[in-house]
Amino acid sequence: MIWQQVRLALMASVLAAAAALTVRAEEKPKAEKAEKIPAPAGATAPAPIAPVADGCAPQTRTVCVKEWVPEQYQAERTVYKTECRQENYTAYKCECVPETRTRTCTTYKKVQEMQTVCKTVYDCVQCMEERTTMVKHVTCKPVTKTVRKCVDKGHWECREVPCGPSCFEKMKSHFHHKDCCDSCEATCQRTKTKKVWVPCPVWEEHTVCTTEKVCEYTPQTCKVCVTKKVPRQVTCQVCVSKCVPECHTETYTCNVEKKVPYQATRTVSVCVPVKETYTACRMVCRTVEKQVPVCETSGCETSLCCKKKHSWHREKNCCTSTCDSGCK
């Protein structure tokens, strides 16, 4: 709403200025005698226009404009600060206090006494009994088996085998220097005929009759002397231990834990409200005077287009290209 009011005031001041500029420079006395046009509500009166020389020269005038200006001011606010305070409280400590108590105890004492007891006794008695046992008999029985045997059915044959140097040749090689004849003799190796056995293994099967021992078990009945245990009842005296309870009262001292109150001091943190003064900034609407360029015509009146431009474009000069064409 404030900006809309400022805008309406500026538009009214621009319209008033445009109406005043329609007077020519030559008609200055008439302009002085002319009645002033009343300004709309909320707008300030325009400043008097300075005399203009012949020709279309730019002039300036003072206009009041409302602007938002930042303003600093002092204000108070409430903040919370943490403070440490000492406070007293009741604490408890544990102490061991000796206390005398009485209790009843039961103890058990062993006592020996004789009792007549009937018990079972076993006597060993020998008697003859018939038992069946297995008797071992060893017999020889003929058994026929098939036996495999490896037989070598080879033969002898004569082969040529290389023979080594004789003793004379060995002695000759030690005491005689080698020459070309010796190399020829070395190439011609001597051989001898030797009889060699050529093996030929063959598996043969034969049927053999042998005798093997065979164990046989036969049942046999015989009498055996056996010892048996026969029970009988016997009465005898036995020493028995018994536990007899005895009750007695005893006094004892024990330590009892008790809580004892005492006053102590501790430090706690408390949030306290505090008022403080600070510098704040706000936007304030103020009226400011500004110099605005004004166009004065010498030979012609201001056209309708210039008036419209003055009303809608308060910051621009009215002497545009269309206005210049009408002023020439």
C-alpha cells in the first residue's frame, strides 16, 4: 500500500510539471499571470521553473520522492544465560555398626548303640551236575587241487660276440707308440662264437592230490563238580551310629550397614533470563528531493506523446525522437 501511494504521488507531480512546460518561453508574462494548477492530494508543489533562453535547451527541476532508508535503533530483548550456583542437599553415606544378636542353633551328635539285626549268609556247597561240552577231533581228508607252475622251455644257440684285447695287446699298448696301422687295427674289431641260452617261460597246470587236517566238534555229556551258594538267615548284634539333635542358644556380634544422612554442597547450572540492549535495523520511508531534467520548447507546444511519457516515465527526459520532431 505504501509503494502504491508513493507511485500515485510521483505520477501527479510529473503531470503537474508537464502542464507547466506547455507555456512558451516568449509568453513569460502570461505564464506569470496564469493561475496555478492545483496539485493532487499527497503530492508536493513543484519548484518554479527557471527562465529558458531561446531554443530547446534541457532544464532541471526539483522533485520530492519517497524512498525507504535503513535506520538503526536501540531495542531490548530477553536472553537466557547459564549461571553456576551452590546449593545444599541431603546425602546419605553407608556405615557399618556392630550389633549383638541371639540365635538358636541345632547340632547333631553321633551316638553308638547295639542293635539285633537279622542278615542273610551264603554257604558254599559242592554238588555234581551234568554238562554238555564240545570235543575237538582232528581228521585227515584227501583233497584234489590244481597247481600252476612256470616252466622254462628255452634252447641254446650260438652267437657272434665281440671279444676284448688279449694280455699281449694290452702290454703292447703300454710300451708301443701309436701309429696309422694301430688305428686300422682298432677299426677292425675281433669277434668270437659263444653259446647263449634263450629263455621261454611257459605256465603249466597240474592236478595234485594232497591230505589236509580238518577240525570237527562233537557234543559230549559229562559230570562236573560245581560249587553253589546256599542262603541262610543269621541273627547277630551290630553296633549302629545314630545322629541325635541338640538345640542351644548362642549370642554373636555382626556388622550391620546403615545409611546416615548428612548435609553436602554441590554446584548446579541454572538458566537465568537477562534483558540486554542491542542495535537493530529497520526500513523507514522518507521524502527526498531530486533534480529531474525538464524539456522546454521554443517554437511549438509539447505534443501529447511527451505528456504521456512524462506521466508514465518519470525518470526519463521528454525530448525523445518523436518530441524532437514536433519541436523543430
